[in-house]
Amino acid sequence: MSFPMQRMRRLRRSAGLRSLVQETRLSAQSLVYPLFVCPGWKVKDEIQSMPGNYRWSVDSLVEECKSAHGLGVPAVILFGIPESKDEVGSGAYEAGGIVQRAVRAIKKELPDLLVICDVCLDEYTSHGHCGVIRNGEVDNDATLPLLARTALTQVEAGADIVAPSDMMDGRVGRIRQELDAAGFTGTAILAYSAKYASAFYGPFREAADSAPKFGDRKAYQMDPANQREALREIALDVEEGADIIMVKPALPYLDVIALARRQFDVPLAAYQVSGEFAQIEAAARLGWIDRQRTILETLTSIRRAGADIILTYYAKEMASKLG
């Protein structure tokens, strides 16, 4: 058949028709809400480059989690801002560390809310890198036991999922080994498998005070020019025991998300990072874009590319609209 028998516009004539044949659907159940937790009491400190996002003290964080969960957000991921930092990031793996305290408090009040903990040292090290520094470089193998120890203390506090974001070689396997040895065979690992050395992390580094004090992270995070390498990274993480894989950032790497979806039959997450959020907010405040339409379009594109799970600072807002 040819024109005019086939008219593609027939199914676009009304909102009802468009909804009926929609190929990609967003759901609140696929969203994860990133949250920053800091020392103090009744703290709600807005992050300048991420308007509407805050550094929360543990008590305030619990209330925010209650609000988000009540709107339908199924999971949060926690990033910690410790009272002090040192060369080896000891605040990350202290049993009484800021994230560990937050996990206990959240699970006490909201046992059904999934709590994911970021596993990395950059927020806790005085130099701002994701591992132990030796001879001016991040020592991969010396970092692994500290990451495994961090994950273990988080799970002991009640975390449902641990999410290593450091990009050290072999860290998924080391964490899996540590958790299994301690009896936590049922705890899932969400691996930041393809994490790129991106310019889109700037606002996050302000929020977590985690910018490197020297050099950069290009020696361990991925080169933005590389696509095939991402598939190798993902394959290694799956082999080591990752239950969920992730691509970060999301929007600039939709091609990587799509490739990963086609090649790997495991749950796939993508992180709409702070820079993506900040761009939308800045342009919307200047009146250059329609904010709500842009949020929905970007999240839909991430879902359409193949992500099952989306980490986004819009999780709470969108959950209230998506249901």
C-alpha cells in the first residue's frame, strides 16, 4: 500500500490515540532519587548550582525520604559529606559514618524504601580522588580493600544495594567477595560500569565538595570518545558479579545505553547527572525552554534508549506527576 492508504498522522490526532500507541512509557517505579547527607541537625542547605536540591542532615533527610516515598519514589541513592576528610577516606568506611547513620535512620522509619549507597572515596579524601594516592597516582589495588570495607559497613547499616562508582579495576569482584564472606549473599551490586570522565559532573562536585585537588580523573574514568570500551567494562563487571549495570552520564551517552541494552540481558541504569539537571534549570530560568516538556523529553529519551532505571534529581517531582 502507498499514500494515501498509509497516513501516519491518523494515530496522532488526539491525546488518547497518542497515548494508546506510545512505545516508551515512563513510570515512577523506574526512578531513583539522589540525595546528599551532611552532619548537623535540621540542616537543609540548598546547592547553588542545583536549585531545589539540598544537603540534608540525617533528621531532615529522613523527612525528605518520607515525602518522596509518599509520592511514589521507590528508591534513593545516598552521597555523604563527612565532618572531616583524610588521605585514605576513612569516613567512607566508618561504621558510624554519615551515610551509615543515614541508612539506619531511613530504614528504621521507611523499611520498604530501597536505599542504595554510592561506594567511592572521593567525597571523603582530602585530595578529592577516588582512591589511595601513591607516587602521585591513584593506586588501584590499594584502593580495593577500602571500597569493599565501605560497601560492607553500608550493608551492615541496612543498605539494600551498593553502587561502586570509583572505576577501579576489579572492584565489583572484591566487593562481591567481601559481602558474600560476611553472609550478605543477597545484597545486590549496582555497578557504575561505564562512567565517563565528563564535564557534566561540576555541580555534583560542588554539592559533595569532591573536586580533585590536583590533576583529574581521566586515568580511571572513561574517555568520552570511546564506545566499544564501555562494552568491555560492562562485560567485566557482569562477570565479577554485578546485578545491575549503569551508564553515566545519560543524555550525552544515549548511544552507549542503546548498545548496552542490545548486548546485555541484565537490568540497566542510567544517571541523569548534575550537569544535565543544571543545564535544564538554567535555560528554563532564562525562558529559553519549556521546563516541564524538557524534563519529560530528556527522561523519555533515556528510557527509550534502553535504561530500565533512571537516577535523576527530578525523581520526586516526576513521581508526583507520573504515578
